[in-house]
Amino acid sequence: MARRRKKQLPETPVAATIESLSHDGRGIARLDGKTTFIDNALPGEQVFFQYTFMRRKFDEGRAVEILDPSPDRVTPPCAHSLICGGCSLQHLDPAVQIQRKQAVLAEQLEHFGGLRPDRWLEPLTGPVTGYRGKARLGVKYVDAKGDTLVGFREKRNSLIADLAQCEVLIPEVGHRFRDLRALINGLDCRRRLPQIEVARGDDAVALVFRHLDPLSPADQDALVAFCRENGLQCYLQPGNESTVHRVWPEEGEERLYYRHPQADVEMAFHPSDFTQVNAEINRRMVPLALDLLEVEAHHQVLDLFCGLGNFTIPAARRAAGVVGVEASDAMVRRGYENARRNGLENVAFHAWDLDSEPKGQPWARQRYERVLLDPPRSGALEMVRMMPQFGAEKLVYVSCNPATLARDAGELVARGYRLSGAGVMDMFPHTAHVESIALFDRR
């Protein structure tokens, strides 16, 4: 069978009028009846763009000249915004980004659930640069250049972008890309060090270096010296996540910490644990969720997809009892660790795959006045269908995917709940990611 030839892309930039914005932050134009998705383009703009891909049903491109800029266009805070895939909306005014995200949430609720909230909650916003305290950076030593690339992937490409620094990452790391590149250039293992994980607590920042071969003593000394000189904790990962261990500082437990000041609790976590990337939004999101639930001292609360207890532990300061459920045994152990750390005895944690029916689970046979869900992108369909048997009067759903939130909201309404409020939280400024929160009351 003959191999299909790759279509030749036009070399000359093409003019286009941008009609709207896609859910992933690209401008949408229609040329000769065909849809084209264009990076770095905003609705209403006249642009010249360069084709990057041509497909049977749609094309893709990147704006190279803006003839008639949108009034919503701003100068990106990062010099690498056109190439780096970490962000897609740095050229759009942050206030308009919020409006756009709320519009996406409203559209999804209407489209999938036929729903509108009784009221829109005020958006949660925070810093738009230097906010990202959890990230996984790709690393690639390029023999032809004799240099190392450190950072995120290029837009719509698996290659690591050539970045000098990153403005959305915490500056302790985002402003040290050149130093990291120089460090790795001098290592014996430079071709076998594929990633660096970043984790930030309130008082410390950790780097986790993934290495595919055992490190030479000189390489380990170099990594430790770099972290010590820059005030960073140094962890190594020779295998899967269970192999992550700290080599600097040598004393003390392998934990970072963040605090919820309103609840007067401190949360401990390992650098490889899942935590929210945006500490400021997280500090405001948790008390917002508990206020919406109106948690009081006589309530029993169920926290599904609880992780290490981000909502569970603060809720225990207000409630008679809280049950947290998470699929991971490691997170259950971390939850109990945080309960002990904060002197709480009214908390229980259970490990269960929440995509399956919890047959025989004692926590699933209890009644709860309040329920909180914080599921992954796939949503919480199995648990939503169980809500009537829990008997909760109020339910808060924290979502990282408006489509599955809308689907699950429709299920909740069909089971006797009302969508009382919904709003967006700007957990990931400059990206098309929509983080949202919704309140449901039993009718």
C-alpha cells in the first residue's frame, strides 16, 4: 500500500478574521468553509497566520502578525508565550480570561444539564504570575547544541521548549532555568535525567530529580550543592514514585507544609503527593467551600476524593465528624498523619475506588448532613447517583472539568437537588483550564 504523502503547507502567511475562541484558547477562523484553529489570536482580530497543520476536517496555525488587535489583547508577561505549551492565553487580559471561563462553565451547564445556577458566585482570583508551586519540568540534553533544555513542552508538540525562564512558576525555580541548564550540562548523567518535579510548601521548595541510571558520587554532590546554595530541598527519584527520597537536608522528616489560616491547621505532604498548584487560590477555596456548606458543630460531613485531607482536616474544625474517602492507601495514611498533627480525633479516612459502587463499605451506609466532592476530570458519576441514600441537605462539588460537572449536576437535579450557586476559581491563570465550584441544596 502506498504511503499517503504529508500535505505541503503554504509558506506565505494567510489573512484571516477571527470569529471566536475555542475551549483550548485558540482563535477560530473559517477559510473556504473550513475551520482553522489559530494560536495567538483573539475574537474580532484581523491577522496573518502561518499554517502549522492541515487536516481533512480542520487546519491549525499560528498568528504571526496582528493587523487589527482586540481591545482585550495585552502584552504577555513571558517572553516564551508563543512557543511554550504551558500557557495558551497570556495575550488575553486576565480579567477577560475570567469572563471567558465563566462563560464556558455556563455553556457547559446549559448544554449538558440544561441548567442555570440560581446565582453566580464571585470568581476567586489571585496572582497571575509566580503562582504555580507544583509542576513537572521536562529535561533534555541536546548533543547537537551541547546544552540542556528545561521546561514545558512546545505548543502542540512533544519537544521541550527552549526556555530561559518561566513567569507562571514560582520564581525560586522559574527564574533559575539558566542555572538548572548549566547544572545539568556538567553532570555525567545529563543524557539520563528526564525530568525535575517542583513542589512548594509555605516555607520551603523541593526539587525531585528523576534519574534513569545510578548517580555517580560527583553528580549527587553537584545536585546537593546546587540545592543547598539556592535554598532548595533536594530529592532523588531512581525509579517509580515510591523511590523518591531526600538527600538534602539530611535531617528531619521528608515533608513540606502548607497552612489553612482560617481553620488553624497545618497540612504536611510529601513532594510526590498531589496538591493544588495555586496556594493562594487553595487557601481561599477551602473556607469558601465550607462556608457554602454551612458546616456546623452538629454536622456529619462526607469528603469524597479527599486526597491528603485538604478539605477534610479544616472541616473537622467545624463539624462533629468528618469522613474522607480516597482511592489511594498512601493518601489515607497521609490523612491520618495530618489529623494527628492537628490534634483531631473526629476524622476517619477510608480507601476506596470511587468509580465503583462501595458495596459493604461502612462509610457508605452512614447518613451525612453535608457532602463535598473534589473529583478528577472524569467526574463523580457513581457517587452522585448515591447521594439520596446519604441524605445530605447541602452538597459542594469542586470541579476541574466543566463538562463532567455539568453532567453530574444534571444527575443531582434529577435526584432532588437544586443548583443553588456556581462560579469559577482561577487556579490556572493564562490557561484555558476551568476550575469551578458549585453548591447544591436538597429541594
